[in-house]
Amino acid sequence: MLKLENVTKTFHPGTVNEKVALRGLNFHLKPGEFVTVIGGNGAGKSTMLNSVAGVFGIDSGKILIDGVDVSHLKEHQRAKVIGRVFQDPMMGTAATMQIEENLALALRRGKVRGLGRGITAKEREFFREQLKILDLGLEDRMTAKVGLLSGGQRQALTLLMATLKAPKLLLLDEHTAALDPKTAAKVLEATEKIVARSNLTTVMITHNMRDAIAHGNRLIMMYDGRIVVDVSGEEKKNLTVEQLLGLFSKASGSTEADDKLLLG
């Protein structure tokens, strides 16, 4: 479903600020795989995700989604097949609109908009059933303005909006990093339900090693623009944080791991 073939990306080439972010990155993701991505600051995690989403172009290599080369497509063109949830809970929703209005926008993404009536009774019932999955009581507050919700509630709503029309690829960019631990756990639980329900091919970046181990069926760790650890199946299920750090040290040839990674 996702292929990165020898992808390279350098920021500010030829200057004192030159930063090689991706070094011939190769990464294949099968349909229905849920991979968690972990690594220290500057490892290349967000650069990889932004390259897939089309936020900026790559220097060389190819990016394919479901067999289609999207390497030179703009971000809005890729958005037709990609669902995305950002770190900032404020980014994925319209604060001045109601919950049901936000969901209606997500449901009609990519469709031609006419002058017909607004939200239908059938749509409203569909939204109510979808909101129940989040287990946050939002199904009883559908006319509430999104700006009145907590950060966790908005992030859960953003997740639902990104997957309302099952995308070919779901990208989660540290989508629980700005939340308190209890709320983060709730959003991760909703993530598991939504991904499993539609068998979504998913890439989730996290700084939390325990979350990386606990969620998904595959885990990759990046270092210096490369993938240095790639585990799945039973090997991933049985991993401990200590073992993961050991794998990282062995594969990267480095014992350094930044504070954010360790504290996470």
C-alpha cells in the first residue's frame, strides 16, 4: 500500500545549515499493516511522514501509494487517498462550527458541493453511531461548537474525521503528544478501534516507546535518516523497552538516545 524507494531529502543543501534528513530510505507497507515509528529528534520520522503526505518534495527516489507513483503530486492531490492527524489538536477541526458540521465536511470531502439541504437525518444518525466509537459522550453533543471541546476531545474528533471515508493510508503524526496521559490513552484506544474496524493501513509516529510496542503489528525505529530496527509479529509483541533500546544501539552503532525518547 505504501512504498518508499531510495528516498532522499536534504534541507538547505550547500549551506552551513545543510541537514540530510533521509538517506536512501526504503520502506514497504502492506495493506492493513499498522506500523509505529519511533526515533530520537532529527531521526527523520516527521520528514518521512511529510514526504509521504506531499508537504514538501523529495530530492530523489519514489513514493508509491497503492501502486500509484505520487512522488510529484501536490499535497492536496494526495489528500484524496490520505487521512492525517497532526500533533496539535487545534489543526484538524473548525472551531466555530458544530461537531456534526465538521463531520459533514469530512464526509463530503472530494465531492461536488451544491445548494441542497444541509445535514440529512440519515447523516445525523450515521454521525451519532460513529461518535459512539470514541466513548467520549460526543454523540449527545453534536450541535456543540468544536471550540468548546477539550484538546483530547478535538483530537479524537479529528481522528474520526480523517477516517470517516476510509483512506488508503492513515498518517498519525504524534497525535497524542500534546495530551495528558489519561486522555492520550483514550485517544489511542479509539485509534485501535477505528483502524481495526476498517483495516486501515496506518503509520503512527510516537516518542513513547511503550506506546510504540503496545500498538500496531509492526515497529520501525529510525536513526540519522535511516531505518535501523524493523520488527513485527511475535517479536514485536514480546519486546520490552530495554530490548528495544538494545536493538537500537546494536543497529545504529550508537548508545545515544535523546531525553524525550527515554522519558517517553
